Amino acid sequence: MIKNLLDKLFGKKEIRREGREFGVLGDITFNETSYEIDNWSASGFAVSGYEGSLIRGDHIDVTFKLELDGGTIEFDCKAIIVRVEETRKILAGVFVEMDTDTRVTIANYFDS
């Protein structure tokens, strides 16, 4: 926790293994509330407009729905919260415990 605080204070750059997609139409539902997708990648998501009690490390069940030109990507899975920014009302999580078919669909989407 202290290391993360120091990294934020002194501007350590964030290292990401994969690209994120911004400006998508869709939502993620958890704890009986839907949130607009801020961005997402093959491994996780960020939502805007979040106000709640979740903290980093919490496990949640999510329903993900993304509107595409040729249809939708929709799935249920578990996620782990990795970031909560109360002032910006942003929450981010990583997908876990996802079925194989969904994982393949997402991989194909990002590989196309």
C-alpha cells in the first residue's frame, strides 16, 4: 500500500501488457447497478460513475455487454477490483473465472 502511494506521488509510469479500447458503447453490471464502460481490454475494464463501497481486492460477479457494429459481446464472469478512484468516480477490475468460449471470443475480437 505504501509503495503504491509513493509510486503515485512520484509519478511511476504504469506498465500495461495489452492495449485498451476507449469510446465503446456498453455497460457492466455488478451489485445490481449498471455502469458505463470507460475502457476495456482482453483482461479487464474500467467504469465511470462509480460511487460505492468496493475496495481494491474485492471479488465481484459482473455482467458485461458491449455493443458492436456487427452484434454484441455479452458474458458473465467474476472480476477482482484493482483500482478505485473516488474523486474521479472510476472503478477498474480484471476478469477472472471466465469460461473458455468467452475468453476465445474476446481474444478473437482484439486480434482482428
